[in-house]
Amino acid sequence: MGLFNRKKKDKEAKDLAQKAVQEMAELTAAESAEEQTAKAADKSPEVDQPAKYIENKPKASEDSTETPEPVQKTGADSKEPDKQAEKDDKETQPEKKMGFFAKRRAQKKARQEKAQAGAQSQGQEKDSPAQPEPETPAKSDQARQEPCEQAKEASDQAGPSPDQDKPVSEPLAEQGETEAVREKQKPEPKARPAEKADPQPEEPPSEPEPEAEPDEPEKAVSPGTQEQAGEKRQEAPSEPGKEQGFFSRLSSRLGKTRDKISGSIDKITLGRKIDEELLDELEEVLITADMGMPTTMKLMDNLRGKVRRSELTDVEALKKALAKGIEGILSTPEPAPERDNNPHVILVIGVNGVGKTTSIGKLAHYFTKQGKKVLLAAGDTFRAAAAEQLEVWAERTGCPIVRQRHGADPSAVAYDALEAALSRERDLVLIDTAGRLHTKVNLMDELRKIHRVIQKRLPGAPHEVLLVLDATTGQNALSQAKLFNQAVPLTGLVLTKLDGTAKGGIVVSISSEMQTPVCFVGIGEGIDDLRPFEPADFAKAIF
Ligand SMILES: Nc1nc2c(ncn2[C@@H]2O[C@H](COP(=O)(O)OP(=O)(O)OP(=O)(O)O)[C@@H](O)[C@H]2O)c(=O)[nH]1
């Protein structure tokens, strides 16, 4: 018995010694691992994508000695916040000139960074299987450019056609090519007949023939108009009543989307408790409201996690959490400052019939109200009545227009428009383009050419490439956005026709999946029915 006890004690002592050695070894290994991590953290560079700021105005004289010198703008301080769109800015600093688009990009970037930070911090929670994934852009800026790299290189080598390179002696087109400017209000342009199905020319006209026109003085813009614009710049009052009016309009026009999302959710949750079946039904509602699979999964994973952690116990809390999740995807952080361009060039693109020309008309109205001197370019030379349609908007908004004959090269129209804008000191150029299918390679090539010619005439331009998307097409809008983005780098999106559809969830889907921000939303055919996208208002309006 004594021997047994001694052996037992010996064994215990031996075990203890072995355990101590093992613990020491583990401790040392853990310390060295920590050291390595700390070193690596010190070395790793900060991932910080610089915000894209708009370049300063390049000198047009760099482009060609034959082209007229651009007139240096003196009205750099002419920026005045829109009365109606400035309710938030009123109490903060005055908006910088043409700050709108850079703000949207900065907002989008900050939102993504915020989402990533949120996802990382949630990832550290042990019991959080439902952490929202960081918003991964559909394509990085680099990736966006890659697919068109070869085509770009090829066309860059070729350069624009000799005619495009030729300086345009007189920027505006002549007879029948109108610079239409009226101060008085005209009846709203009628909706265009269904010409959307017009087939596109497989080969864009390669011979631009910018027709010369005597360089008329800025007679169209009466001094009165300019003074009024100048006065507006000083005032900058916001009109809360009107803004409220727009929100009610937004809210009522989004009725179908609201019925689809909020209405359906109310129906399925009525008198029920939260269980897996209810969550499945909710998932289905979001998918059918065109939120898209990835966005729906992101929202649902988040909700399921909360339910598992008993953070949501009744359907009211569930609905609130969903609304908050959607608002989070759409949310807007503080804008960043930016620089301005003279002129600021906006190229407007999209498939047939999405509302490009109408949106340009509404944008012209929006910016003119802010005191901007806008010039329109009728770059849709393919569809018979397109230039006439834009001309009606030019008259309606009091903006000059540059157009050429039907069938002319759209790149030449863009070139002419820049010449005109430079010589006439316009603040903003809105360039219309023909509708094109995002799947047609030759039409996408034509778009690249327009982009290249603009860039060549005015380095840094186009400062914005706005893709117009018809919200009624739902998820198809997302694939259009991705393909157009491969052809020319988009800077912003315009979602039109949100008034007539239940598919408004596409806005959430696009905001979640695209790096490009939604800048404007169209909620009707009226001149005032296109407004800057306000995420909070939108989220409120669909719930
Ligand atoms: N309900 C509604 N209709 C809109 C909106 N935006 C544009 N439209 C209408 O959509 C139709 C097509 O608009 P357009 O501006 O001609 O479209 P487009 O993209 O220029 O057409 P193409 O030049 O043929 O490619 C017109 O009847 C517009 O009035 C909107 O926000 N809501």
C-alpha cells in the first residue's frame, strides 16, 4: 500500500512538471505570435481610397492653337445653393460651386467605409452569425476600366477622326441649328411617341461635319435673366414649404413601391410572432420588391442574427430593424469639399427610352434655378425627333442648345458644344446621347469615342458621366449599370420613373451593389419631378 502511494505521488509530481513545461512553451509561442502581429500591423499601409475630386479647369489653349481661347470665368463665386434643395445646407457652410456630384461620390465612399468598419466590428462578436457583409462594390475603379482598356488603347492610337481633331471655327451650328433661348415659360414638352424601339445604326457616322454658324452674341440670354441668376446666387434661401411639398410628392409617387414593401410586410406580419417561416416570407417580399438577392441576404442575415440574439422579440421591432437596415444602406454621411470646372461637362447616357432627354431638360431647369449658365448639346443625332425634343426643353428652360443635322457624328456635336461653352463662358454643359443597348459592342464603342473626343477637347472632361436607368426595369437596371460602367467610367446614376413602379427597391439594390452613387431620382414627367436623391427621405417614403 505504501509503495502504491509513493508511486502515485511520483506520477503526480511528474505530471505536474510536464504540465508546467507545456504551459511555458505555449506562453512563449503566444507571445511571439503577438509580437509578429503587432509588427505586421505597424508595417501595413492604411487602406484609404482618396476621394475623387474634380480637377481644376484646364486651359483650352493647351488643346489647339487654332481653337479659340476659352474665356476665363470671373464668376467663380457664382455658386448659390438651390432654394429648394438646400434645406440641410442652410445651417451649414454654403455649397461649393458644382459640389453636387463630388458630394455624392464622397458620400458613397464614406458610406462604404462605414459599412466596412461596421462589418469588421460585428465580425468580432462571437455570437453574431448575421453580421452584415461589408459593401463590396460591383467593380473597383481599376476593374471598371479594365474591360475597355484594349478598345481604349486601340482608339487612342487611332485618335479621333481627322474631322473631330479639326478645330471648329465657329462653335454653334448654322441654319436650322438652333441656339434656342427663351425666358418665358413654355408648356411642358409632350411625352415622346414610342420611338424607343428604333434600331440603332450599327456604324455611327464617322464623318462629323460641324457646321459653322456666325458666332452670335449671347443674345438669347437676356441681361435680365443673367441678373436674376446673379441675384439668386446671393440669396440662397431654402424654402422649407416647397421642400416639404417635394417630400409629400415623393412619398405619394412612391406609393406602389411602398405598397409592395411596407404594405406586404404589414400583411404577412399581422398578428404573428417571429419565427423562421415569417423570416422566409419577409425574404420573399424583399426579393419581389427588386431589392436583389445579395442585398436581401445582407438585410435578412442581419435580422436573423438579431432574432437569434433575442434582440428582436416582436414583429414591430422586426419591421423597425428592417427599415433601419435599409436606411443604413442608403444613408448619407457628411459631404466633402471639391473644386470646380469651367465648364462642368456632364455626359448623359443610357439605353433607349429610359428618360435621358427628359432628365436633361429637368437637370437644365434644376441647375438654371441655381444660377448656373447651362448649355445643352443634342448628341442624339440618331433618333429623328430627339434634337427637336431637346430644343423644346431648351426653350422651356431658357438654355442655349448646340445641335447638328440628323445623322451627324455625336462626337462632333459634343466637340462643338464644348467650343461654344468655352467661348460663351457657360458653367455647365449637358450632353445628350442616343439610346443604346448596353450589349451592343459597336454602340458602346461609339460611346467611348464620344468620351474620348470630349476628353481631348477639354482634358478632365467629361466631369460627370450620368447613367440614366428606368426604375421600372427592376434588376435589369443593375446589369445595365454594370455593363455601361465597363464602357465608360460612370460617376453617377439617375433613376427615373419611380412614380409608376412597384420596383423602387432597385434603388436599395443599386446603392448596395454599385460603387456609383444614385444622384437624382425622377418621380414624374413634370419639369420639377427630378430631384437630388435624398436617402433618408427615400427610406421614409417607402416605409
Ligand atoms: N412617369 C415618368 N415618366 C418619365 C420620367 N422620366 C422620363 N419619363 C418619360 O419617359 C419617356 C421617354 O423619355 P425620353 O427622355 O424621351 O427618353 P430617352 O432616354 O431620351 O429616349 P431615347 O432618346 O429614345 O433613348 C418620355 O415619355 C418621358 O416623359 C419619370 O421620372 N417618370
